[in-house]
Amino acid sequence: MIKFGPSGNSEAFYEAGYKHTEQAAEFCRQLNLDCFEYSFGRGILMSEDKAIKIGQAFKESGIEISVHAPYFINFANPDDEAAQKSYGYVLKSAQFVALMGGERVVFHPAAQGKVTREEAVKKTIERLKILTEYIYLNNLENLKFCPETMGKAAQIGTLEEVVEFCKIDKCFIPAIDFGHINAREQGSLKTKDDYKSRLEYMIAELGFERVKNFHVHFSKIMYGGKGEIKHLTFDDDKYGPEFEPLAIALKELNLQPYIVSESAGTQARDAQIMKGIYNSVDILK
């Protein structure tokens, strides 16, 4: 089934008097949401006991949980010691999502740095192959590892690059951030066909079963000449992208992804809005 939920705790979560991530499970359930993404963006500082408690709360509420690995992962880093740290960040994130009872780890693939884009992508692929070996050595291959499309021109993570990364092994599925794509491509996502062409490309390259339950980040994002500037809310009427054309494309292609709202402070509300839009749109049979 398709799922909708927030990335982290929204302003409304705290305004309602909640304080702890365990309570986010009940908060999401009350909003009729289906999933939640916990961010280790600034590092994995949580204890294993805390992860287990969070997992128990989400299991009791019937809310699926995923994690976002630390933001400073860079598999194109020319320094092998730095690359070792990136392997560790992904693997530790995976171990913690397993403790939480989840199965998805989203991660940023790489930054281009001072080398050519081709060299950076080649290095990223080499390192992701090594990561795959670590995943199997640690018996984590039943989890889903989700390289994410990125919003800035200097970051590695176009749609095509992410699809190539996912060809390395079946444990990789794409994390498609449509706000990032729209920002990187200067407002490219407007119509149903804009979304559908990209979804059909993924299906053609990876197969329907690999793509059916892919990972989605969605938010409106301000952008400039170099791509992403900052995340916005659904109240924005300038930058986009809009969700309804994507909802129609997903229904037409029978895709049922895990959709995470990354709006700035209103992520729970905007996840609700997306779920409402998805349930209300009709498609021609």
C-alpha cells in the first residue's frame, strides 16, 4: 500500500505538547498517516535502548518507520579514510532502523568536489559496490538502501545517476526527491507527463517490482541558478512542484511508494494534504 508521513517532528507536534519521538507514532496515527522518517542527519547519537523503545511505539501504532543516514556521507571523497566513515554511517543507520523495526535507509550519495562529474560518479559506483559487500557481511541485505536524488548541481544524484546506483544490487531502491529534481532542473516538474516520463524511465531501467514501492521525498523547494536553496511549505505558490500531477501519474502506473513530506515545519500537515489529494484524484481506466 502507498504510505504518507512526515520527516521528523513538525511544529504542530511540539505545539500539541509532545516532546519525544516515541510520541510521534501516536501523533501520526491520530492524523491518519502511515509512516515516519527519523533523521540521523547530524550524526547517530541515539542509544540502542532508545531505538528499541521508538520501534515498540511505532509497532503498537501501526506506523512504518524509516531513517535518513547522516548528511555528511560522500562516496566520491578521494580520501579512502573518509570513505570508510561513509560506509560506517550507512551501516550503523541500517542497524538502528532494524532495531526500530523499519527497513529503509535513505542516504545522500556524494558530492562532486574538484574532480570531473564522470570521475565522481565512477568513484561513487566503486564505493557502493564495496558498501554492498559490507551489507551482506553484516546480514543487512533484507533492508532497503535508498540513494537519494539531490537538489544542487554540485551534488551527485541526478535521477539517471541514482538509477545506475540501484543497478548495483537488489538491496538498493531509489529515493526520489521530486523537490530536489525540480530545483536542480529549474522548475521542470509541472505536468503529469513530466512526472510520468521519469517514473517510466525508472521502470524501464530497474523493472516494475523494484520501483513499485520506491521511496519518495516531496516538498516545495526554493531554487536558484545552482539548484536547491531551501525547503518551503505547501503554502508556497511560486516554486513548486505540485503534488497532484504526481498523484495521478502514480495511480496510472500502479505505483505505491513510501512518501515522506520534507516541508519546512509543516511536514505532518502537508503529508495529510498529499494523502487527501491522492485519495481524491481519479484516473481514466
